[in-house]
Amino acid sequence: MLSQDMLQSLYERIKASRGKLLNSEVKQLCKSLGMDVEALMLALLPVAAKFAKPPISNFYVGAIALDRNLEEFGDLYFGANLEFAHEALSLVVHAEQSAINNAWSNGAAKVDLIAITDAPCGYCRQFMNELHNADELNVTLPHKKTTLRHLLPEDFGPNDLGNSQSVFNSEPVRLQAIEHVSDSLLKAASRSYAPYSGNYSAVEIETEHGNFVGSYIENAAYSPSLSPLQSALSQMELAGLSIDECRIHKITLLEIEGKENQLDVAKAVLNSLLYEVELNHVKVRLV
């Protein structure tokens, strides 16, 4: 068990790095605490849960994704559940989605292991099933070690829809913006995962504390798909910035011309805010 003072110190450290600990920091912590990386992940789950914003359920969930990337220790990407008061429950971000999205957004090569404070719901099991290594994905809970395949034995995934791609195993597309957008937003849209709708899309949130970018991540079962705005808002929360307290100046939504399907979702999420936000809707074309 880590002391409360150390957990708070690590929370501040992870918040400053926008929800991640890279291999060098993980290695240092493992050695100083005498733990292997899996034990460290379990010890840090209370830190992950501190990022949660559950005004509806009051149920705090934390998750941590590990990308070993051929390293002994690897990079850790934190995630937590994010709920929107007075909006449809389908708009929430689950902790497992948040951690995987965090890894994806930061260019991780894969997710080797995910540690979670509580057993994943069926929605999250389906979301994780879109990973390219779903058949080998290990899941660690405070009370047991298991695998995604054990948790989801009769699965429905990308192959069932004739999709040879998967999350962390898809090629970026080439896009041309019709209007001027930032390079980071265009890059996020080009590497988004949209094999079912073809709407390669992304969102950029501009705040007084910096910008946050999120990419669309689809799922073979459709419902567990993560919208680009949910992705960006989750990244914002992992920097310790509450959407109710940190004023958002502008949101830019980038979508494929003729395949737009995210505008109404973005408007619905923004309805939960107590102030007006400029929403800029920009279209791009495949090159």
C-alpha cells in the first residue's frame, strides 16, 4: 500500500503529464518501491480513480493501460470514467475507454495489459475487443487476474463485419482540409479509427490551459464507439481540468465531407455545460 501523501504526489505528477507515466518514470518507481510493473499498476489504481467525474452514478472507476513497447517496464496510460449531468447515459466515457483512448492519443504501439478498479462491464469488454491483440489481452483486477477472452468468450468483433483493421493496427488516411485547421487536429483525424462509417474525424478543444485533441474510435458493435469530443474531453479531465470549472473557448469538429455523423453528439455533450461554447464544424476530404 502506498501512503496517502505519496498517492497525492503521484496524482499531481500524472496530472501534470496529462495522464501518463513513461517508461523511465515507471522504471524508477518500480525500483524505488520494490514492485514489478503489474503490482505498480494495482497500487496506482486509486490515483487513476481520482480523475473520475461521476455526477450521476457517484461510482469512481480508474483504469491503467500498459504499453511495454519491447521494454521491461513500459509506458502507463491512465483513464477514468466521465459522466455528463442532465445528458443521455450513452454519452458517458468509461474508464477502460479513457485509458485505451489515452494510449491511442499518445501514439502507443499497443496495450499489453489493462488494470481496472472493478470488473469491466459488457460495454467495455466489447470496446476492448476492438484491439488488435484482443485474444491475448490480459486484465488485472484488485482481486484476480484474467483475460479479455475469458471475460468475453463468445465475441463479436471486426472480422465478423469483414474488417481486417483493428485499434492499434490501422493505417492513417490522407486528408485535405477544406478550411484552415491546426496540424494537430488534421493529424488526429487522419489516424482516427473509422472502418465502419468512414468518417475519419477529430476534435480540438481550446482552453486557457492549452489545447486538447481527440480522435474518433469506432467499434464493430457500434454502440461502444467513442466520439471525438468524448475523446478530447477525457484527455482534458486527465490533465485535472474539469469541464465545469475550466472555461472552454472554442471547439473545432473535423469530419469527412458527406459522411458527417458527429455534430449532434457534440451538441448534446455541450448541452451539459453551464456556459456557451463556440463550435466550429469543419469538413475534410480524403486524398
